[in-house]
Amino acid sequence: MEQIIANGLYLGAQYALIALGLTLIFSLMNVLNFAHGQMYVFGGFVCYTVVAQLGMPFILGLVASALVLGVMGALIERFLFRPVIRRSKRDESTMLLAAGIAFFLDAVILLLFGEKQRGVPKIVNGVFNWDFRLIMPYDRILIGVLAIALIAGFILFMQYSKAGRAMRALAQDRMAAQLMGVDVDRYSMIGFAMGAMLAGLVGALLVTITGVNLGMGGPTSVKAFLMIMIGGASVISGAIAGGFILGMMESVGLSVLSSYGDVTYLVIFATLMVFLAIRPQGLMGKPWG
């Protein structure tokens, strides 16, 4: 049981970070960023380049992933999403744009890094062993602690900083925030950049554990959408809850149903579909409309 809980918390912390970035973008701009998984993969490859190919410390790879993805997110919002949102009144336009960006990033990743699995050397050696009831490599413990620290830092930033308060105001009522003097364009760009930065940070964290490859973008986006639907769309606390719930479900499923192979994810997705059929707004979200 201790092993299942520890694995669930470890997975949940990573998933919560992914869901936070997607939720932030959706709550500020009402945009479903289908390219979120590709941003995660790109962040992993940036970290791989800095650490494995350039021989730099892992912390520099983490910072590089955050900076590169933050700049990428800001440019995507400024030159792609903002003009489309202004000129089009249909939600489908931003959805198609996001899908196009996802395919474009897949092509860029293929050209720059290839399609093979990439990884970096272990950042911490050794294994924590508690009476054979809980066995966890030290690098996973470190990555889990870093992920939880990033979640806490994000919450504090959104709660107490001027930019965080402005973005929360935009998420609650865009028109009212604009009338109160909030620079909508500026904080939308900051929010999109932060969302992309979170995706890049998770990619950089997990490239040390699972590695990264071209095909991970789509499944990561699917899991991210599942998490925000579990917790409630546009609800930051819901994204965190959804991430930890999915992580715990995956840990339990892989432990209990490990001998049945792919049946694990079949059971997980079937359970989530039943839950969403009963409560489509998620745990913490308000009913649509």
C-alpha cells in the first residue's frame, strides 16, 4: 500500500503541473491548447540538449526549458492566437489553430531531434528502501519534491503577485477586468507563456526518469484534458486535484492490474467516462451555461 501511495503521489505531482499549464491558458483565453503535449515534449528535448549534449548541469537544463518554452508560448499567443481571436467569432478557429500548432511542433521536433527516445544521465544515484514496503529511487523522490515545490510556487504567485491577481481577474470576468484597467493583451500573453513554461518544466523533469520521444505529445495532451475535466475546467485547484486523482488511479491500476497489460488504462478511462457522464462539470467546476 505504501508503494502504491508513493507512486501515485509522484505521478500526481507531474500530472498536476501539466494540467495547471493547460488550465491557466483555458481560463484566461477560453482556448483549448491541443499543442500542450508537444510543448511538454519540446521542453524535454531542450533539457536533453543542454544536459546530455552540451554537458551542462541539470539545473541549467531545467532553466533553459522554462525560458525557451516561455518565449515560445508568448510568441504563439502574440502572433497566432491573438489575431485569430480578434478576427474570428467562432471557437472552432482557435481549436483548429491549436491543432495546427501541435502538428507543426511535431514536425519541428522530428527535424531537430529525430524520433528516437532520448534521455539524460541520472541526476541522483541510489534507492530509498524502507523495509521492502517502500522502494523509491532517489531521483524520483527529488523530481517529485521539485514538482510539488513548483506547484506551491505557482499557487503563491497567482495568489499574491500583481500579475497573478490580474490573471485571476481575467479568468473570472474578462470584460470587468478590462474596465478596471487590467491590460488584457499583456496578461493573456503572460498567462500563455506561463502555461507553456509549466509544460516545458514537466518535460525537463521527466526526461531524467522516463526519457522523451516524438510520440509522447498526443497522449500527454489527452491526459491533460482528462485531468482538467476531472477537477473542473478553469479551476486551478481542480487541475491539481485532477492530476493527483489520475496519478493515484494509474498507480493503483498498474499495481492491481499489472498482469493484464493494457487493461489497466481501459479500466481507468471507462471509470472516468462514467464519472464525467454523472458529473460533466468535474469535481470543482460549475455546471456549463
